[in-house]
Amino acid sequence: MRTVVLTGAGISAESGVPTFRDEDGLWEGHDPMAVATPEAFDDDPDLVQRFYDQRRAALTRVEPNAAHRALARLEDVLGDDLLVVTQNIDDLHERAGSIRVHHLHGRLRSAWCTVCDSRHPWTEPLVDQPGCPACGRARLRPDVVWFGEVPYGMDLVHEALFSCELFVSIGTSGMVYPAAAFVQYAAARDARTVELNLDASESSTDFEVSRRGLATELVPAWVEELLASGDLGQQ
Ligand code: BJW
């Protein structure tokens, strides 16, 4: 069954990666949403670089959880019929074993040169303004998508959404577009729609099935149910 799984910050929360809009979400007294913007980067590049440098460094201290692993197990069965579209910039899906993962909002472990438009695997801080490995200019920024910028690979995502039979959303508040509208695209093509989230999201009412709870409990249970159903057609 052609399946698209959309994930958000909630799937990585139990690994110790902070979400954006949950309680005590401040970073050094700043609202993360105000830091993750092109305007903030223009106003205070060092502040924004430090925000991402700290999050990149923190990746070495976190591990995938049972929810990431359950999706990797689902891919073992569905193969190319499963696409995970993640809004997360961490690499926990890949470290859990998922292969078909699309990072809609970019990746922490990638740097983008705003001069020569090259991209580079990156694990070190960017605040010290290292030179671009391709052109040598010191204009690297985190390879992530901020408000007002175009999410990555929308053609690929649209193609997957328009042909999927099952759409599942995990751990996202449904407040950020275009991801918040994916359920509507999938439903318009008669896909089954399932939401697995701790709280009600902005788009909960758009889903046929909406379950509340921790991702580490809901996702493995849902994957088991799906696999046990035999035809992968029942949730
Ligand atoms: C758990 C849990 C547990 C907790 N278990 N669950 C249409 C209408 C209105 C506005 C717009 C619109 N279209 C575009 C806009 C503007 C804008 C936008 O959406 N604004 C809104 C504020 C209204 N969108 C954009 O600008 C986007 N670009 C765009 O649309 O370009 C035009 C275009 C589109 C398509 C084709 C061509 C052109 C870009 C958006 C970029 C968002 N960037 C960020 C930062 C990325 C880098 C970084 O990580 O720092 O992405 S913002 C931030 O929000 C980040 C996240 O990926 C994203 C979503 O957050 P998420 O994942 O939902 O996290 P939370 O914290 O909000 O929610 C966590 C959820 O988990 C909660 O519900 C909890 O209950 C749950 N949870 N623990 C299960 N243990």
C-alpha cells in the first residue's frame, strides 16, 4: 500500500530533542520560532548560528526511539511504497534504519553556501564562519528552511501525496504550512488518513482516525496493527 508518513518534532521529543511549541520551549530566552527566520539571521547571524550549532552538537547525545524504529520496520515490509516526509532536521529516522526519508525543512548536518549554492555534510559549528569547501567564501548557513522560504522537494512530496493510499501524521502541531495541508491533499485523493499525536493538533478534525498519546507507544502499536491486518488496508 502506497503510504506517506509525515513526522514532526513530537516523534523526536522522547529522544530528548525539544519541540517548537510545547511548554518551556524557550532557547536562551528566545522563542525558537523567532530565531528560525531569515529576518533573525539578517539581524543577528551569530545568534542564529549558535542556535543551530547547539542543536547540531546535541544530535551526538540523542538516539532514535521506538517510534523511529517502528517506521524503519514498516519500511522493511513496504519498501519503496513507504515515504517518510519529515519536518525534522535531526537524523533520527536515518539512524533508526529508514532509507526513504525526505527532509522537507532541511537537515542540521548539512551546510549551505549562500555564495556558490553548494551544500556540504557538516558536523562542526558554523558561528566561527568557516570557509565554504567549494568556493572558500565564509557565507555558510544552516541548510534548513525558514519561514518565507520554499520547503525542499515539493514536487516529490506532491507526487507521493497524490498517489498515496494511506497518509499518517505523527507528532506535528499542524500549524506550519505546507505540511499542515498534506492531509487535505491525501484525503482529496481518497487516501485513508491517520493522526498519531500527543495533543489535538490544528488539523485533527481533517483525519479519519486521530489517536492521542506518546509516539513511542502509539507508533509501534499502530505499525503492529497495520502489519497484522495482512492486507495493510485496515488501521
Ligand atoms: C508529541 C510528543 C510525543 C509532543 N509523542 N506527539 C498557508 C496559510 C498560512 C500561512 C502559510 C500558508 N502557507 C505558507 C504559510 C507561511 C508559513 C507558515 O506556515 N506560517 C504559519 C506560522 C502559519 N510557511 C512557510 O513560510 C513555509 N514556506 C512556504 O510555505 O513556502 C511557500 C511554498 C510552499 C510550497 C511550495 C512552494 C512554495 C516554510 C515553513 C518553514 C518552517 N520552518 C521551521 C524551522 C525549520 C528549521 C528548524 O528546525 O529550526 O520548521 S519552523 C518549525 O515548525 C520547524 C518545524 O519543522 C515546523 C513544524 O513544527 P512541528 O514539527 O509541528 O513541531 P511543534 O512543536 O509545533 O509540535 C509538536 C507536536 O508534537 C505537538 O502537537 C505535540 O502535541 C506533539 N508531541 N511530544 C507524540 N512524545
